[in-house]
Amino acid sequence: MKPATLLSLALLLFCSTPAASQQSPAAAAAHAYRQTHEREIISEFLDLLSLPNVASDTPNIRRNAALITRLLEQRGVKTRLLEEAGAPPVVYGEIQTPGAAHTIIFYAHYDGQPVEPVKWVGGDPFKPTLRSAALEAGGQAIALPEKGQRFDPEWRLYGRSASDDKAPIIALLAALDALRANRIALGSNIKFFFEGEEEAGSPHLEKIIAAHPDLARGELWLICDGPVDQTRRQQIVFGARGVTGLELTVYGPRRELHSGHYGNWAPNPAMMLARLLSTMKDDDGRVLIEGFYDGIEPLSETEKRALAEAPENDAMLRRELGLARTEGGGQKLVELINLPSLNIRGFASASVGATARNVIPSTATATLDLRLVKGVDHRQAVARVVEHIRKQGYHVVASEPDQATRLAHPKIIKVIKEGGYNAARTSMDLEVSRQVIGAVESARGKVITLPTSGGSVPLYIFTDTLKTPTICVPIVNHDNNQHSANENLRLQNLWDGIEVMAALLAMKEPGSRAPTGTK
Amino acid sequence: MKPATLLSLALLLFCSTPAASQQSPAAAAAHAYRQTHEREIISEFLDLLSLPNVASDTPNIRRNAALITRLLEQRGVKTRLLEEAGAPPVVYGEIQTPGAAHTIIFYAHYDGQPVEPVKWVGGDPFKPTLRSAALEAGGQAIALPEKGQRFDPEWRLYGRSASDDKAPIIALLAALDALRANRIALGSNIKFFFEGEEEAGSPHLEKIIAAHPDLARGELWLICDGPVDQTRRQQIVFGARGVTGLELTVYGPRRELHSGHYGNWAPNPAMMLARLLSTMKDDDGRVLIEGFYDGIEPLSETEKRALAEAPENDAMLRRELGLARTEGGGQKLVELINLPSLNIRGFASASVGATARNVIPSTATATLDLRLVKGVDHRQAVARVVEHIRKQGYHVVASEPDQATRLAHPKIIKVIKEGGYNAARTSMDLEVSRQVIGAVESARGKVITLPTSGGSVPLYIFTDTLKTPTICVPIVNHDNNQHSANENLRLQNLWDGIEVMAALLAMKEPGSRAPTGTK
């Protein structure tokens, strides 16, 4: 049985989307509206995906901000660009709802991960393409249907940020349209906060928020980012892992050497780095760095129950991903993301393939990302890695070693530390948490709740700095190639997402301000 | 003291080039001729270096062959292109010397290693540039001097194959001119055998030689390839290491995964490969693969004495290369190249630097080269590596694993074996060996003799298949960036090389045919 077939079967068994008649009025209105406006929604999406959106590409990132501003203003949203020198602007929007005392802030980000066009089918990540299915399932490019014609919900839209994270922006815009078309009132004051450098690590987010305390004030931040469960069931996530990274460069001879004339004599930096990395994890993926798991904040009873109830997708995923084994001593994926992780996200030394040459490389570089959970500070986690490297006999430098340094130390490594941020988690036991679960279930039926996402968004700014409950409501498919080439969005996920966003926009006055809402 | 200064000091101490008056007539004639023809020699060299010469670049490789043919014919050499389907031609040339009964065959190769233009200063490996010194010593591009003006012998000529291996071809051509201008007779029949795919592993050399047994017949093959000693002293090398290679690809998930959502769970192929490679060598560079050092043929007394007398350049080289340590348990470089070696010549998985993304890579690839010595068969050496990989729990495949293979095996590696060849060594105790030493010393004074080069040339074809003594006479500088970007030639090495080639061309009737000349 092919994995796709297995997955379809699982979806039939597990999915419990209610019929429109069982949905809340807001979700049902969104459902009906979408069915008659698919072409318009997708056209708007295509315009947005056509704008290159790597955070460092300033002219294009500003074109994204300008288009999103226009799309919000067309819906009567009062907008502002929140600027910080050297940063892409935050696109901020606001709707005052008559009689509402409370405010929900919807967060999303409009920038995307860097791209390697040569790895994209079609060669251009910013030429969005509709396909009849996922590429892996033989999806073919298809033309945009005429207005009024239906879209197959299993079609996929390919392009950078189709899922991560422009889809929620489009879903919110369509949900606003649907509510207005059906004269359904918003449930509270609404703010939109669309960031432009999340994939670059949100280096200015905290500063921008600090500069605009009034705009950032609300009773609830809703983070619209990340994928739904691998079964395609809706989930709500109450936290996110923190993240940081390091780039490690080990030095061999000052120049590449002929491997024949110097082999056996000149130390090989690729081998040195391989040996160093091999000391960091055991064969089962457990991190061997001293103290790496120290300080982790334990889960509450509700959180443990949520994990126990979460679907176990591991066997299905292993099949989909072609893996005969996973790491983590038999624990399931949803449990393992409640631990910090250390990952080699890239390794490079000299060349492989057609340009391989018989040399002893001069340097070898690996880049690591660390994912962090509540109780582990990102600076401390990096410090533990660096301390481990020192214990392996390395002299650690922060820039290219000079000749004196080279001659003084047999093993030299350059460590470039990235910025980062800590994990955050909002309690599932808050009143506002129960309200959000109720609203989303009114659109999508029984949901999965998880204490944390495996991925990272800088939730600490909202939970720890602003002291505001923060809940993540993802909408996109898990198999979207997020962060890689050929990123895509399954249309049904967008359709469902519009209903979820409509239900949240119409949700009545989320729980009063809760300074103890974080844990 | 800067390394360049130290090196200069060492050169003053060690170099013992005789004054022209102490040289043989042939070498002295070459010396005088060169002094008045530097511009012409370099102009011819620039033309040759301007032709791209990667073996797989058929149209350009044929342009190289055509130019070399023309240059030989201009000197009255009778030429032929030796063709084999799919191979760059061998440029063959022949001079019958009246009264000569014996024949010397001069081997060189006109193809070069693949290039990565972006790594070359100036961006074009085939736009040869004269520089005032090595780039590392601040060398600046300088214009070609006018005819009659002298060239500083410390200038360097930058371009792919400036050293490896077009320099000996130019040296031979200039030496022929010098002998003719001074009416000095050749000492025997001369053949030129210039190969066009040595850097691609000489896959057709054996076949081409087998197809032309008469042309390949002679009393001595002289291999004009490789660098002289790091002290810049002339050396003569009586063997070469064999070489082979493997490309290893370890498989992780079918597609790159978000490191947050799947970190701790999906095995990381870069980490798996790092762990695998780390089992292959210890921290001192000793290969841990079972049987790797088995079968090595011991050195003779003469060979051991030669190694003991060889200069110990290790401290100087460590300084030049910025290395605080070397591998090999304290043995010196000239000794260590008499052992087989295993080298990581490249490693790649996902991306580092500006295009790094937070992913679990889908694959990781490392490419290894093995250097072999007499007594170790290249196929057996590769088999030992593969057996070692199996012992680490890997399922070894020869092509991309399919889904069934992926799901059946927790650790999968694709091993692509390259072609290769065995090491060869000619005894230093043969009469012809002593003659060659004498001729070269008549040009350059006391020489260093070594049982083997660290690098590889397919000498086994001459020694083992043709049963002909084979001796390597290198001329280029060791610090030539051979096989890397910014390859270069120090002009003094070319000037000296012309004198060496003239002495060898004039050498009288090398020892009679010696079927036992190899060991």
C-alpha cells in the first residue's frame, strides 16, 4: 500500500470536520463565502506570492508590506507600518469593534526563508504555480480555473511562503470578507501584526513592540504560523520552542593541499569536524553535551494528558519519509519536541560530486541549530555547546585565526553564535485558552491540543515581556516543504483556515487580562 | 620572522645549484639560451595556458592537443594523435637520433583538474596572469616584460595547469630549442607521450598503450609531473602512490524536514555520516579500518637510506601552512607518504553560511580518496573500507535506495566506487637509475632521491605492464596550489626545469632494457 493511500485512509478515520450545519454561524458563513469566491481568494494569494520576500531583500520586502497594507485597507482596516532602522516594517492593522472592551491581536509573518532557485521545480520560487497534487505524488502544473469554476481542494499552490507564512494572512483577509458579506459582527477589537523578518530570527521584533506599547496591547495574541497535525487534523498549540544557532569552522592547512603529497601528515579539517560532531550525540540522537537537558520545566497534568491524547502519527510519518528508524528511544514525535534538540542543518568542506578534487580541505564548516524548551536559556545552551567543544581540545576563536593563533593551537575552531530566543508556553488551563479551543472547534470539530510546537516563533515577547496569553492556531499542511525548495500549500488547508479565522474573529471578548497567564 | 623569510633563509642554506661553468654542456647551453629567450618561452606558455583543459571539455581539450602538436612539429618532431573513443587524445611525438639504439620516453599530461572560477583571484583560471610574487605574499598582477627584458625568477605565473602539468611540456620544448641552438646532439631516440586525461584518472591510458606497443617501447620512461622538494631542491622520485576513491551518501528523510518540527526524531544524515567517518581514523590520523595497512611491500636499504638523507622540511612546512600539529605519530612527511592514506576530500549536506536553513538534511555526501603504496591493491583497499562501513551497521547500495529499501534498513549508504590504480616503484639500484641521477645532478647539483611521490601517476602501466624502468623528474614548486584555485608556477622552477630537461635529452643511451627493473 502506498503511503499516500495509507494517509488517505487515516484521514477518513480521524478527520471530524463538522458539516456546515453544525458549525458556528461565523464558520458556516466563511464556508459558504469561500465556495463562491475561490478564484478571487487565490488570485489575491498569487499576487502576494509573486513578491520575493527574503527579509534581507529590502526593496522587495517593502513591496510585500505595501501590498498587504493595500489589501487590509481595502477591507477598511486602519493600517500603519511600524519601522525600525535596518528592519523590514511590521504591517500593523486595527479594527475597532463597537462595544468591545477586549482585543485580539493576530500575528503572522510575511517574510520567507532564503531560497535556492536551482532546487525548485520550475526554477523560480516567486512564480507561484498551481499543481494537481504534491510534486512527490506526480502533481502537474495546471492553469488557474476560470471565475466561478471550482478548485479541487487537493490541488497545491507552490511558491516560497505559500504555507510559511503568507497563507494565514490570506485566510484572515478572506475571513473578514466572509463575515462582512454575511453581516456577522467581529467579537472584539481586532489588531493585525504582520512581521517581516521572522525567518531571519526576528532581531527587531522586541524593539518594535517596545516602541509601540499601545499597539501591542491586547488580551490575547493569536499566532498564525506553523503546520497542523500530520493527520491533517486541526490543532492548537500553546507554546513554541526557542531557537538559536552556531556556525562552526575548523581549520586545517592555510591552503588546500594535494592529498597525495600531504595525506597522512596534514590534519584534515573535515575529519576533525566529523570527529567533533560525533561526540555531541549518541546513535539514538540523545545529546551528550554536559547539562544539555538541565533545567527543563516539567509539563502540567493537562499538558501531559494532551500529549497522551495526541494522535500517534509516527508509523505513518516514517513511511511517508522513508525512514526505517527514528531517534529518541521509542518516544513519539509529539513527546520528543518537548525536549531541546541539536541539529546539523548543514556541513560543507571543499567539494563533492563533479567538482570534487583530491585535496586536503583548508576548512570545514558545520552549522547547528538548537531548539529549546521552557527552562533552558538560549545563551546558556550555546555556552554548554561551546564548553563541550573546548573539552574536546579545541581553541575557540570568534574570527579567522591569525598565524600566531594557528601556530599556538593544534585544534582551532571558529564559533559564530547566532541570536536566538527562549521557548514560551501558555497554560491550557486559562479561561481564554478554553475559549480559543471552543471557537476553533466550532469551525473544525474536535481539535488536538499540544503544549508546544516543535518549531520556533518568538512567543516569549508576548508571554514573558507583554505578559499576555499567546496561543498558536496553525492552518497549513505539514507536508508543505516549509524552509526547503518547493514549498507548497494544500488548498483544503486554506479553505479550512478561512473558517478557523472567521470563528476566531467572531469569538466574543476573550478572557480578561491575565498577567499570570504564562508559565 | 615571517615564513617567507624563513624559507628564503633555508633556500640559501640548502640550495646547491652549480654555477653554469660546473654544469654539463647541455645544461649550460639551456641556461644561456633561456636567459636570452625568456619572453618567447613565456609567450608560448601563455598561449597554452589560455586553453581550458578539463579532460571532459572535449572541444577545448582537442584545442590543447592541436596546439601542442603544432609546437612539437615546429621543432621537427614527428607527431601523431593517439585516439581512443571517448578519450582525449595522447599527443605522441618522436625524434630518431642518428646512431642511437636506445629510447627515452618523456611523459607529461596536458589536462588539468576541474576548476571553480569563483575561487580564483581574477575569476578565470584560463586567463593566465604573471604576478610579482605568490598571492599569499601580496603578489600583484604585472604586465609581460618587453622582448629582451629580464623576468624576475621569483615572479609567478597563475593559471590552471601552470604547474600541473603544462610546465614540463614547455620546459621540454625550450630545452629542445636550446640544444639545437647550441648544436648539442640528443643522447638517444626521444619520444614524447603527453596524456590528456591524467586528472580524470587516466581511464584509457592502458588501452591506448596496448593499442600502440611499438610507440610505447623504450628503455626508460621519464615522468615529468609533480613538485620538487619544499626546500626547492631538485628531487628524483622512483615511484608514485596508487589512488582510488569513493563517494559516500547517507540517507535521512526523503525530503528535508523542518528541524523544529522533526528535530530529536528524524535521523540526521550529516550526523550519521560524521559518526561513520569518525570511526575510520584516530585523532592522530591513523586509519582504523581493519587490514588497511596489510601487505605493504617493505623498502630496500637504498630506499631507507634515501629517506634518512632526505631533508626534514616538516617544521618549515608547518609554519608555512599554519599548522601547530601534524598527524602520523611524529614521523616526517617523506616517511609518511610511504604508507597508504585515507582522506576526506569533500563533505556536503544542505547549506552553510548565507543559505543555511533550519532543516534536517535529506542526504549527506562525503568523498574520499585513498592513496596506495606497493603491495596494496586499490580494489582490495576499497573493499576494506566498504567492509568497515558494513560493520558500522550500514546497508550498502550502489544507487538511490527505493522506498522498500528505505523501510527495510535503518542505516543506508550509497557507495560509488571510482576507478583507480596501484602504486609502482622502480629500484634506485638499477644502472639506468644511477644514469638519470647523474644527468640531473649535472644540471642542478646534488639531488634528493625518494622511493615514492605522495601523489599518483599511473606508473604501474610502465613498470608492471610494459616492464620498463620509470623515473619521475619533477620541476615545479611545491607551493603551486596544485589541484586548487590559484594554481601557479614560480618562474625559477621553469628556468631550472629547462636545464634538467636539456641534460636528460642529451643523456647518452640509458641502460639496456631491464625487465627486472621494477620491484
